[in-house]
Amino acid sequence: MLTLALLLTAAQAEPPPLPPPSAPPAPCAESGGLLSGSGLCRADALARLPRGPWTAPLGCDVAAQEAPLTGGRWLLYAALRCGEKIARLAVTPQQGGALVLRYAETARNAELIGRKALTIIDGPAAAPHLGVYTLVMASLPKEQAQRCALRNPPVPGYPTDAFVFDLTAAESRQTAALDQPCGPYSRSAWPDTYWRLFSGIGVYYQFSGDGPEFDPASLTVYQPQT
């Protein structure tokens, strides 16, 4: 009896077996979540991005994407993702120093492939509007260029930080129906065509009635640490 009691006591004193160790989380590079240019994980990149009123359609969400800028910087944005398809913008340098971003891949609307979505121009960090003026004025006759400038939009419907390249307020009211009165980067009949200035760049958004497959407010400039 004593031997049995000792055995039972010893059995009760033994700790329960430990569960098998769980596998460590896979690095984002192995799980397909690495942005190879900036070196950010998609989840980390997405957390950096501001968001606007744009929302993904039902059944879709967003994933972080990137596009190369000059000087080793990257443009991060929240792209539409539907199933395994993610919208992606590809960069093409343009004469005059501008970068044109066109749809290389889409998540829903295949008709957008090849369509221009953004034009980006670098300017002095403290005055990105100077780069915009250099680009826009180059295509205008001198007399017209003197009457045009970056201005607040004349009507509602634009983002709060949007600008349009337009005539003076008085002239703009008289020519409200005129599309692009100050050249190809000027105020358009579409309120989703406008300029934003941030992080030393000027961005010209050009949707012309097509719903963008990315959040326009999410654009963020990222400089990897060296």
C-alpha cells in the first residue's frame, strides 16, 4: 500500500506535458507581403497611409502598393484588392522631368489598364509648386501663362487640399464650361482632376469619370533609411 501511495504521489507531482512549439510567424517576404522596393511589409506600409472618403467596393479591400520616385524615394498607396487581384500603377518618365503613373494591373476594371491615373513632378521640398509651374507653363503661350495659376477650386466637390491650374476667378466664372482653359494640366470639367502638393512633390490626379482603383488620399512619400 505504501509503495502504491508513493507512486500516486509521484505521478501527481509530475507537470503535464508541454504542448508542441508553435511555428514562428512567417516573415512577410515568405508570405507574399513584402514590398521589395521600399522593404516594407504590406501591413506596415498600409498602417502608414492616410485614408480618405474613397472606399473599396463590396467584396474587396485594399493592400499597400509602391511606385518608385526619384532620389531613392517610394510612393506608397492603398490599392484596390479583389480576391487575388491587386491594382498596380507603373511609372513612365516623361519629358520635362514628370513621372506618369498608368494602370499596369487592375483588380476589377480591365479597361483601365494603360490609362493614365497620376502625373508626379518633383519640386523644391519647401516649394513643390515651382515644379508644377515649370511643367504646366512649358505648354502654354506666354500671354496665356500670365493669366493662369494654381488656385483653389471654383466649385465644391474637390478634396480640401486640392488645387486647380486655372484662370483668374473672374475669367473662370465666365469660362466655367471651358475644359482645360490653361493647358493639359489645368482645371477640367471633371472634379476628380486636380493637383495636390505634399512631401516636396506635386501630384496631378486624372480620373475623368473613371472610379480610381486606389484611395487618392492615401498617397505617401517614403524614404527608406540607409
